[in-house]
Amino acid sequence: MIKSQNGSFNKNVLRLVTGTVLAQGISLLASPFLTRIYGAEAYGVAMIFTALSSMITPLANLRYEISIVLPEKREDAANLLALSMISTIVITGFISILILVSANPILEILNITSLSPFIWLVPVIIFISGISTALNYWCTRSRYFSQISGAQVVSQLVVTAGSLGFGFLGYTTGSTLIVCTIVGQLATMMIFLFYVLNKDKGLFWTSVNLKQVWAGFVRYKRFPLYSSFGSVLNAVSWQAPALMLGAFFSPIIVGFYGLGFRIIQMPMTLVGNAINQVFLKHGSEARNEGKLDIEVKKLFTQLFSIGLLPNLIILVIGADLFAFVFGEQWREAGVYVQILAPWALLWLVSSPLSPIYAIQEKQKAELIMHGVIFVCRISAIFLGALYGNARVAIALFSLGGIISYTYLLVQIFKFSGLSILIVIIGIRKVILISLLYLIPVIGIYIFSDNKILIFSIGLLSLLMFYMTHFFNLKLKNKLCMTL
């Protein structure tokens, strides 16, 4: 039974990761062209818009979308999907009225009046994202992982093709990037909607009614009471740095930060989000069987093994790497990535396991955790702004992330019943091997100025590490199965 569950978990993660890898691969291959078409200011304007809308988007479903995967009966889950969509419609209407009444004063306070022509698109993207998120969780519950992967690929193709096409035609402003992003998300929503209605339309027609929707509203009220505010706090703490960097410095600095953050976020997008999505379902089953600590330890060790060496390499050669791949004008973005690398590792290994709060119904603790992260991030950027140096602001942001995500890991281990000492013993070998593979990268970086050689050695070390590590892991699994 354990072997079967592990196989199912890995297979579902692989399905999600496959789509994400393809989508991010498309984005990564296009990035060297896009960074030579669009300037840092265009990226900065697009990221400021994304930051503003992303701070509100988590509130769209009032976090009822998480509850979709929890009930045993599909009929109950169908009513929770309806509840999530109703919440999205209500929140979108409220935000539309708020923007209509007070958009200009808000933009002036945030010093982002350049977004005035696009502010009306905020309710549009909130509605699209809210519906897509609710349908995504329904697909997760129904194990439609291949369809989720397909939607990711199509969405990224739309965004990339649009950005490149309009860029080559001379439309190289932030508004082009904004519109292409919205159209890509719309494509995702339409794919989910088409597939879910095609598969489950009969279930929704016979099961959804206002009485059951209200019952779900009451039964899972902890999600809007605690998780929704926690998710908004989390979103604000993620997106506020872009807004604050724009307000205190310039859109160009936001553009450097935006590209750097996007690249350093890629491992999370490739692996972490997929594990997060599947862990919510499988973690609930492991808790019921008394094996949650085993599941958490296994996932943490795998994530740490995946993330340690690439972050160490970025820490050493990040600036030269960005100058080589994206152009010399983006070297500053590489410096930001070097500063953020230690925090990014902690983010990668902790965030995918954060559904532990929902699994153990610890929404209060989750809200407090989001509050700690929020305070650390906002304080860091503000102090850096007072100092008048963007690099100092990014460094303090990274330090705050290290502190808060270490605390998050401690809570995850505590709620899963896992000893920190056991975790440390489990990763010591990975640390030693990663440091050994880092030595040639450091040597070449010190004694050579050849960017191609530095990049090649870093990539070769990474490939050799992964091939060795996962070959040994596969061999170990085969021995365990044999025994």
C-alpha cells in the first residue's frame, strides 16, 4: 500500500512538473531575446502592475478553493467549487467599485501614476485568476494533473508568442507585457472551464444548490477568517518590495529585481508548486495513516537535494551568469540574485510543505506566520530605502527571508511531529557532496574571466551532481523494493 501511494504521489508530481518544465522552458528560451527587446523600465512597469493585482488576487476565492480537495464526497466538493466562484464574482465587483471611486488617489500615494491607463485591468485579472484557481483545485481533487500541465504550457506559449510578436513589431512597452500576461491567464481559464464542464457537468447540475453552498460556507469558515487574511498578507509581503522599490527608487530598479526574482523563483515554479499542490491531497491521507512525519522528511530531503547546489552556484557566479545570458545591461539583476540565493533555498524547501497548516487545521498559526514574513519583508525594504541603496534593501530583504523561513521550517517539523535532529542527519551527506561539486566552479571563477567557460563549468557541475544523486537514489529505491 505504501509503495502504491508513493508511486501515485511521484507520478502526479511528475505530471505537473512536466507541464511546468515545458512552460518554464519556453519562457527561459525566450528570455534572452525578450531582455534584448524590452528594457528594464518596461519590465519594471509590468511587474508593478503584477504586484498590485497579485496583492488582491488571493482574496478572490476567500481561500475556499483549498477546501475543494478536503471533503470525501464529490458532491460536497462541487458545492465548494460553486462557493469559490461566487466569492470571486463578489470580490471582483467590490474591487471594481473601489477602483472606480478611488483609483487615482491610491496610485498617487504609491507613486505609480504611470499605471493609470491600465488600472481598469486589475478587476479583469482578479476575476480570471480567481476562476482559474478554483478550477485548478477541482482538477487537483479529480487528479486531472495532465490537464493542469497542458494548460500551463498553452498559457506560457500565448504569453511568449505575444510578447515576442508585438516586441518585434516595435511595441516594446510595459503595457504589451501586461496585456500578453492577461491573455495567457485567460487561455488557462478557458482550458480548465472547457475540460471540467466536459467531464463533470452532470455532477454540478445535480449536486449544486444554495443550501449545500451555504453549508460549505459555514463548515469551512476558518479559511476566510484566517487563511484569506494570511494569504493576502503573504501576497502583500511578496509584492510590496516591487511597489516599494518603484516608489523609493525607479521602475528600472524594479525591472532588475523583477528579472532576478523571476529566475530565482524558477525552481519553485518547476518543482515546489507541483509538490505543494499534490502534497495537500497526499499529506491529508498520510496524516490519517499516522505517517505524516515520514512524508514530510522525505519531501524536505528531496527538495533540499534539488535546490542546494544551484543556489550555491548562483551565489558565486550570478552576476556573470546574467550578463552572459541576458546581456551586460542586466548584470545588476544578477547581483540581486546572488544576494537572494540563500533565502531562495530556504523558500524552496519550506514553501511546498506549507499545506501542513491546512492539513492539521492550524490556520491561526498560519496567519501568525504570514504576519512574521510580512513584517520582515516590509521592514527590510523600508530600512534599505532610508539608507538610499537598492542593494542594501535587497540584502535586508534576503536576511529577513532567511529568518522568517527558518521559523516556518521549525513550525512545519513541529506540526508534522518530525525531529529537527533527524532532518539535519538526513541532509548532511547532500551538503558535503554539493560543496565538492562547487569547488571547480569557484576555481574557474577565480582564475578565469571567460564567461562562457564559467557558465559551462557551472552547468557541467550541476548536471553531474544531478545525474549522480538521482542514480544513487534510484538504486537505493530498487534495493529497498528488493528487500
